[in-house]
Amino acid sequence: MIEGHGDDSYKYNRPITANFSSNIYGKADLSALKAHLCDCIRGSGMQTPGDCLSSYPEPEPYTLEARLAARHSLTDDAVCVTSGATEAIYLIAQTFRGTHTAILQPTFSEYADACRMHGHRVVSLYRLPDEKENYLLPKEVRMLWLCNPNNPTGSVIEKELLVKLIERNPQVCFVIDQSYEHFTLELLFSPAETMAWPNVLLLHSMTKRYAVPGLRLGYVTGASNLLHRLRTNRMPWSVNRIAIEAGLYLLEHDIDNFPDITVYLQETARLHTALENIGGLEVWDTATHFMLIRLRSGKASALKDYLAEAHGILIRDASNFDGLDERFFRIATQTPEENDRLVKAIEQWFAEE
């Protein structure tokens, strides 16, 4: 994992009171989940038998996989639960070690990091083939990584285009990371839809969906033969007992105060407009709750330090994404009050420059 991921408030002496750097919704009410997990630690309320701390979890998280499979109308062998979507990324790279891999950039850096760790020949793409190219990928490519919705741009690839790419390139394994699938109104693949293709793996993030990054919960859906290959490389007990209990609880009870996505994206659009009106910023269009922004002058690192130290506001310096430069930063929409704070603070930074 490279230096420079979001949520690095530990670098600053001043307390961060508005965190725009992480794409996780920070206002979810997790009180019921926390109470349940406390009961589990005390030895009561378990959804699977046994002591939560003093006994091992299932060697593979069979029970949670079965619940997720039922949720998505899949067979149990079409779901592979992992310790966060990041474990899934590294597990896929390990399973298909040495593959000639393409990654649509700019995007999450862990795809390239994981692939290089496991001997892939990695190339970057900055556009997908279109109708004029018969939707054909470079002939040497055997795996393509797509983040959809994409981090950090917030863009979504049209479903129709993805179908054509998958069907015209049957020799390519498509790894489609849908970690932010609950934060867009655009049409995306359902796990059941992709069962028709033997060359598609979908990544899902309970971490993002339920705002529980400390628990590390993700899963992969896809054809059973592909997931069988992943399981042969999955470390026993990779998903801990508390995380499994949390996953089972959340599938049954959900959480309170998760945003109405329509309202949340309306607030994102309001923030987008307010930032554009400042001047000096190029604000990229987005189909989700986070957006990429480019300073017309100055460095994103300087703006980040100013906002943290002068205002207790944290943003994500995006200069370390492949294809982006030192002027890019990313933010995720917060409450209207926090969003207004951010706009005013950036205005002050420009006034003082």
C-alpha cells in the first residue's frame, strides 16, 4: 500500500472536525451495531454459536457467504467473502499471477500495486475501445481492472458499453470494482446478471455500504469456477469473528441514518456548483458522492495543509493517482453545514495566496 491514501488526520496536530478525504459516509448511526458487537464480546447475542473472542471463526466465512448469496439470489459458491475489498484485490492478483493486465486510469492504486506484487505485466489504459475499434481490447491483455463508479473521478461506465466489451473480449477476465455501487443512481451490474458470463468478477464493499472501515468486510461475486480458484489461495480465517458477526447483523438489521441517495447527490450537486463559483477550480462532473477537482494554480498539498491546520478540514491530495498531477484533490460530500465550511475555507485560501 502506497503512502497517500485518504483519512490521514493523524498527520496534523489540530483536530480534524470535517473530513472530506474519505469516501465513506461519516454520519451513519452505528450505535445498534456497536451494542450488538459488545454483546457478542460478552458472550451473548451471537448469530453463530461459540465465544466471539475465545473461539476461532469459521475457517472460511461460510455462513456470511450463504446469507449474501441468498440476498443476491445466487448459489453459495458464487460468493467469496474477504477482509475488505482490498483483500479481494490482492487475492485476485495472486490467483492470476503473471497475467498481462490492463488498468483503466486514473483509478485506485491498489490494483496496480497488487498486480505488480504478483508478477503481472501491467499496462495503463486511459480510454476504452469503442464501436470503431469493434470494442476490442489490445490482443495481449488477459485481465482488465475497472472501478465503477470510479475512484477518484466519480465517473460511471455505461452498462451497455461494459456488456459489449465483455462479450467481444471473452479471453479477458473483467474485474469490476463496484465498491461505491450504493452511492450512485446510474445503472450498474447486479451480481445475478453477471452469472451469464464466465469472465467477470464483481467486487463489493460492505465497508463502504455500511461505513465500517475498521471491520474490513468485502466480497467477490462471479462464476463458481473463478471463485473456486480464489478460494484455493484465500488464507484460512482471513475474516475475523467480529467482522463476520457484524456482517450477519447488518444484513438482517441494516443501519440508521444512511443517506437517501437522491438527496445526498442533490447536495453533491449543490457543493459542485458552489466550488465552481469560487473560481480557480476545475470541478469534474461526478455520478456519485465524491468529486475530483483541479487547481488552476498552486499545489493540492499546500491547500490540504492549509485547510487542516487553519480550519480543521481534511481533503484528499490526489496527485499520486496515475495520470494526475500536483494540482488535483478529491473530496466527498458531507453535511450541508460542513460543505459550506469547506467552500468558505477554500475562498479564504485563494484570498490569502
